[in-house]
Amino acid sequence: MGQDLKGLDLQTGLFTLRQIRAATNNFDVSNKVGEGGFGSVYKGLLSDGNQLLLVYEYMENNSLARALFGSEECQLKLDWTTRHKICVGIARGLAYLHEESRLKIVHRDIKATNVLLDKYLNPKISDFGLAKLDEEDNTHISTRIAGTYGYMAPEYAMRGYLTDKADVYSFGVVTLEIVSGRSNTSHRPKEEPFNLLDWAHLLKEEGNLIKLVDPRLGSDYNKEEVMVVIHVALLCTNVSSAARPTMSSVVSMLEGNIIVPDLVSDMSLLHDEMKAKELQKYYQINEEINMSESSRRTMSTDGPWTATSSSAADLYPINPESGLLENRF
């Protein structure tokens, strides 16, 4: 992380292992605050006696994981409109981190547990403990593998090859969870292990993708919108990272501003380099259109970012024509 922060004008300090041991009373269990994907977190006392606090926005509705597949008393009744809003909100947050923020960030651990829901069920991406800064001239980052199996892109899980397309893959898995109300890697005693992504591909081959929809929704959903979301999710979880869209393209597809390319319905593109290149060209054309629209409106997306995390309500919309600009001001 020190290498990543080099050259940035940040007021940071470095502590030796000896100082950290002293501050935490040799990592005493009484000072353990909690545990995350990056390791254990301890409370430490500064030598000058100062107590510094991190204050976060209160997320009234806890995590998306708890809302979808927590215990019965913890689950929330999320109708289709709310689920669609959550998908778009997460996509916007990732588009900001990858493409609009001054510091390009790959989150590395997108999953339902790391998406928090506020009072109005707006999603907020949280837990940046594994995040990596990505320099624009880097085609990829080679790094040690960290994250959550079941959400990690294959090229990252197997080779440590990290690009923003790893987050795109994770987003696709989370989107399928939102549609189905099921965890990608749930396991119950006396039951066969269940993999949501495998099931989605099986239903796709059978031409029965609508069966993915959470039974709790009944028939109260927009079938056309649901199918768009499912196809976008499958596109995002493509084995070929080159065939996955950028997150700004994902936002445009989910909002109906661009059509999901027909190529996504053909799973043979997983091993077809030519089709992957066609998809890349398709995304590039649409991104250029969106960028030219943005520049005509002279809207800056590189201003200071003060929120604790990226959210549906707090991010600039990717497409100025979407009508969502009004929600920001």
C-alpha cells in the first residue's frame, strides 16, 4: 500500500511494528475491534494520549446480504423496483471508482456483505481494506490474491492478474444474487453444494432464465427489465475479461440507454477472441458517445469526494440523458 500511496499529497504516518505492539498492548484480545477480509482490526492508543475516531454514516438497513438471505427476521421485503435500484446504484459506485475518480480504484472484494443499505435502501459500497490503486498506464496489476471465493474473477483467482474487470465479474455475481435472492455459494447440511452462477448457465442453456427470479417476488416484476438485468449479469461474469463491459456501459445497459448486445446470449464467446473484440468495440463506441455528451455539458466529475463510500444517491450519473442529474442537486 505504501508503494500505491507514493507521490500522493496525503497526511499519513508510518509506525514501526514495535510501536504498534506497544499501542495495542501486544495485540491483546481486549483491544480487538473486529475482523474483516484483510485481517483483524485492533484499537491502538497513541503515545501522546490522543484518541482519534472514525465516524461513518449510519446504515439503517445493514448489509445487502442480510436483507436478501439473512435469517428470516432480518430479511427485508425488497420489491423488484428496489432491487433494480440497488443494482444500478452499485454499478454507478463502481463506475465512479474505476473511471471518474481522480484515483482509479479496484475494490477487489465486491460482494453482498460489502454493500450496505441506508434508510431509503440506497446501496453504499463499503470495506475498502483490499482495494488497490490503479495507475492509468497500467494494463493490469500483479498482486497476491485476496478476496472472497465465489466472487473472484477466474483470471484473478488463478493467476493474481488484477484489472477493474475483476470488480465487473464480482458485480455480475452480486446482481444474480439480487435477482434470485440466493447466495452464490450457499451450503446447507444434507444438501448438495449450490452454485448460483452454474445454475444460471444451466437455465440459460435450457432457455428458462426467468426461473432465476426470486419466488418471493411472485409475478410482481417487469419481465423485460428482469431479463435485461440477468443478461447484463451473465455478460459481467464472462470467463473472458476482455468480453466484460466497463461499469459505465453496465449502467447504461441497466438504465436502458444502450441495448445489451445480442452476443451475450451466445456462451461460445467465452472462447471466441473475435467476438470478445467485437464486444470491446461496441463498448468503446458507446463510451465515446457518452463522453462527448458529458463534455458538451461541461460537467466535471473529478471534484473532491467527501462521502464515506460510493452510492446510488451520491454519484454522478454516467449518462447525462438519464434524467437522474436532478437527484444530485
